Amino acid sequence: MHSPEHLSHLEISAFIDGELPTSDAHDLAQHVAECHRCALSVVSAMQLKAATVRASDNFAAPPEALSRLAAQLRGETAKKPARVYPFRSWAWGAVAAGLVLALSLLAWRSMPPPSNLSAELLDQHLAVLSSGSSPEVISSDRHTVKPWFQGKLPFSFNLPEAFPSGTVLKGGDLTFVHGQPAALLLFTVGKHQASVFLTQRPLNPGGLAASGTQSGFTIQYAHAQELHITAVSDVNPSDLAHLVSALVNAQSTR
């Protein structure tokens, strides 16, 4: 049904719209669980659709424009009947949550180690910085951010009562890291931005003991209970370490 490498835009659109037969949808979901590039494309497409719906909720077309459109549609309908599917913002939320849960089950099986995990994490961090879009859940309140992820991920996590001085939680997003469902927490540390990825199991067992740098950005790894924590930022490494340490300590209260 799809190429062995990467999915096309049409395949991704049909998948998230639920227009594929069950067997094809299952095969495609399995492919997405194995291909982090396709997983990111699926998440990006869902976010774009959700943003479009939110924007449409704030737009009211002029009556004269609606009249012209209705007249056009009546003419087209006489030639070929068309089915109209109304958009609902809650529907996209349900699709996104269902996709994450389905992919999380497929991602449990053993997967080969990533060829360049640091590059993938940095790519996601830079994508967040360059997009300018707001996270799915916008809040500095941990009591708002943490519940938003419940039911959307196959694991839970704690957030600290207080973050290090100068560190502010901006919100969070659902994402995938090497095919695994992940919580992406977004912070500001002073004037710098930091992305923290939470996953349920090590992304590359045996290869995440030491932190490092990639293109001038610091990437720090840590384990806490059943979680794996990865932080990416161009902030001072010691400030990033304080943030990671606060997140690690928060998990001990679960």
C-alpha cells in the first residue's frame, strides 16, 4: 500500500482521517512505529489539522460569500452528488489520542538502536523553535499540563512542585522519539528555550550514560523510575542539569 521508505502526504491524510481499510491502517501504523520520520510527519499533520480547525472556529464568512458558495455548490451537486463532512475540533483530539495509543502498543516490540539519536532530538528541538506555533497544552501550571497527557500516553509522570530559579514551564505536546510515544515538555530557562522528552523505556540501552553536545546544543540524559528523560537546549549545561535533576527527583514521589 505504501513505499518501503516514507509515507506520502496522501497516505498520511487518509490514515489520520480514518479512510483506510482496517488491514491497511494496521500495516501503516506498524510502519509509523518503526519509522521516526513518518511518525513525526503524522504528528505534524494532526497538529496542522487541529490548528486549522481552531482557526476556523474564529472565522465567520460574510453572508454574501456564503450565498455565492451555496449557489456554486447547488450547480455542482446537480452534476455530481457530494458528501459533506463537518469538522469538529474534538474529533481531531480523539483521532490524535487514538493514534498515539495504537502506536504505543506497536512500539513495545524490540527495535534497533537509532543511527543518530542526538541528531533526531536536536531536529525536534529546532523544529519547535522555528515553527513559532503554540504547544497543544499551554500553561505554566503543572496541575494543568500533567492531566492533559493522561490517557494519551501509555505511562504517567510527575512534575516538580517548583522548578529551578529562572525556569518556567510553557506547556507540552505529544510527539514520537525513535518511534516511541513521548511527552514533550517545553521550558524557558532565562532567555533560552529547552525541550524535555519523556519516554517509558531507554531509547538506546547502554548508549545514554553520558551527556554531550550537538551543533552547540547540550543534550542531557537521565533515568527516573520507569522513565527516560532527555533534555535539549543551548542554555548553560549546569542550568539544564538543574532542570533535569528536578524532574528526576519529582518521579520518586510517584
